[in-house]
Amino acid sequence: MSTPTVLVLPSPTQGHVIPMMSLSHKLVEHGCNIIFVNSDFNHERVVTSMENINNNDSSSLYSSPIKLVSIPDGLGPEHDRVNFGELCDSMLSTMPSELEKLIEDMHMKEGIKVTCIVADVYMGWALKVANKLGIKGAFFCPTSASVFVLQYNAPNLVADGILDSDGFPISESEKPLWLSSSIPGMDIESCWWLRLFDPLVEKRMFKYAIHCISHSNLTEWCLCNSTQELEPEAFTLAPKLLTPIGPLLPTTTSSLGQFWKQDMSCMTWLDQQPHCSVVYVAFGSHTLFDQRQFIELALGLELTNRPFLWVVRRDPNCTNYVSLPSEFEGCKGKIIGWAPQKMVLSHPAIACFVSHCGWNSTLEAFCNGVPLMCWPYFGDQFSNKSYVCDGLKVGMGFDSDENGLVSRGEIKAKVDQLISDEDTRSRSQKLMEKLKHSMEEGSTSSKNLSKFVTWLKE
């Protein structure tokens, strides 16, 4: 068997780059060469982050078994890449030809022959490029299996008159949507593309997602960052395509792929805190709070009278400027810009995780037996929250007041309730043990990945 050279193409957001980098490390362990393709914009962030960690020495980037390269996303430096509708339209018109050119240039100039493209399902057009160039192609799903199944079935929901051609519900109904008798009904309004704040963006994202998923006929593989044990019902709805290989967690030995430098000082601080005492608060790479909500969160954390570790993103590209209230003392807490989250969640001092419920964060909490306080912001985070709270019962959510705010009193009350809830903690621990087995050699996920590598090497 030959050594496969796999080109990995994530959707250009931190929450998609991280699991695809974890997959890349797994493939390296199985004897594959990896070319990891970010957008130019994100590639610069990754390189800068690594140089900051290594005191401006970028040599570690070039000694890595994962080759980092980039292609343009079609947007200029002045564009707001949080506008997903604009970003996706630009990617679709620019990146296919740029990807093709990259592959051909590497072959002609460096003698590198790509044997397979593994594309994020939200970059599904890349399978058409693979097909054109006569190389193998596979999908990777960085979200839950349930979210993938919903997106995969969206054309059927349009055909059945549940959604219009733009992805919006045709009629208001309180009846739940049933994709299968084996999967609990869901609120149609929880579809991820209906949680993007702007109807125009939602429409564009729905059409883009349907376009990407339409290329699934070009592959026999869709690797999913989940497990059979975690979502058995969802995997029954796409058994010939959806293959669980998760949970894929970041490696502790490498921060490759991070957009921001991780503040390791928090680990020393955690070592000084009592067992199961710290409230960890992190909302991922996209969540934005207005000043009023930010103040309530700060004062709510202080009101708990517990030690807290709070990640407040300091991104120069972020247009959301908020400041701590003057009365905030924060003497029991530590605020950092970006955390080594896998290490944080595995620390014995952590009592609970106040989270946006992104799938990566949710999986990391599951795998460490940490109960979740759910505060979803957009997209699939709302369906993830439902799964955490109503399906697995390993967390709870906050309630907003009449002004739409989660008050400081609500934050204190719910955090106190969750930390003192032994049943929820017990379920979290049992789920952790179940997922440990799914990461071991010989597990379903492990066997599936081995089968995929065998297919790559054929």
C-alpha cells in the first residue's frame, strides 16, 4: 500500500478548524501525509498564534507532519467574515478554482500528489474539484449526527411542504418535526439556519448548505465527529453514508490550528483552587454580548461567590466592545483571552461549564464528566442545548427576564442549582465513562477510522 497524501479542507471558522486538525493528527498516526488548507485570512491567524507561543520562532510550523497552506476566500481585509452569507457566496465563487490551482501547483512544483480531499460538509463543493481531478473525496461532519441528518433531509422537508425553498417554515405550528420515529421530535425553529439573526443571511446559508450537501453522491464516506453510543438513533437515518469516528478531541501536545494564543497561566491558577469548585465560562469564537448582558454576566459570576475562570475573547477583528462594570471586583475569578480548553475541562477543580454549546465544547464537557450550563448563541447550539438538557439530562439552561436578559440573580441561582445537583453530576460521570470506551482501540469509532485509512491506501 502507498502512503496517502490527504488534503484537509475545513470551513473557515475556529469551531470547524479544531476538529479537522484533530482528525489530521489521527490520520498522521495512521501513516498519512496531511496538507491542511485554511483560508488566507485564517492561515495568518494560525501562524501568528503559533509564533506567539514559540517566541516568534515559526520553525515548529515547518517541522510539523501537517503541512499548512492556504487559498483566498475572495474577501478583502476590510470585509466582515462574521457575515456568513457574504462569506459563503464569496467562497463558492472563488475557492473551487483556487483549490484546483493549489493542487496542480503542488504537483508540478513540489512533486506532491494529493490522493484524497477530506472536505468539511460545509465545503462540499470541494468534492466536485476532487472528482474533476480524478482523486478520491470524502466528507467530514464537525457537528452532531443529528444536525447532519437534518441538513441531509432538508430537500425532503421542502418537497413535503414543511419548508419553503428558502428554508423557512411554511406555516406556524407547535407540532414537533419528526425525522424518524426513533428520534425525538424537534421544534422546526431550531433548525440551525433559522438561528442566524438575519433572514437574508439565513436564506443564503440554507441555499449554500443545500448546495454543499448535494455533492454527497460523489463520495461513499462522511466521517462524523460523534459516536454510535452517543447518537444511535441519528446514525440509523444515514447508515450508508454517515460514519462515526468521534469524539475527536484536541491534542494536548499541539495547539496547531488555534486562531488565538492560549493562556496557560490558568492551569497554575486552577491548581490552587479546591476540588470541584470552579465555574468555567467560555462562549467560543463567535458569541457577542451587548454591554447590558455582559454586565449581568460579570455581576452574576461575582454573586455566586465561587472561583470562576472566564474566557473573554480579545480579538482585534472583533467589533464587539464591552467593558467590565465599575462595581465588579472579580477577586475570586480569573479572566483570560483564550483557554487550553481540553486541559481546563479535565482539571479536577472544574465544577461546571457555562457554555454556548458549540459541538466541540459540548463533546469536551461530555468526555470529562463536566455538567453544562447552556447559553446558546446561534446555529446548531440551540439543538445541542436541547440534547444536553432534555435528551441526556447532563445540564440545564438559563431563563431570560421580561427584557430578554439573563439576570445576575438567574445566573447565581442556576449555577448553584447545577453544582448541587448530584443526579446531573452522576449522569455526566456515566456519560464520560461511556465515551471513554468509544475512544479506545477496538471501539466502533476506532475501527471505522481504520477502515477509512485502508480505503485511502488502496
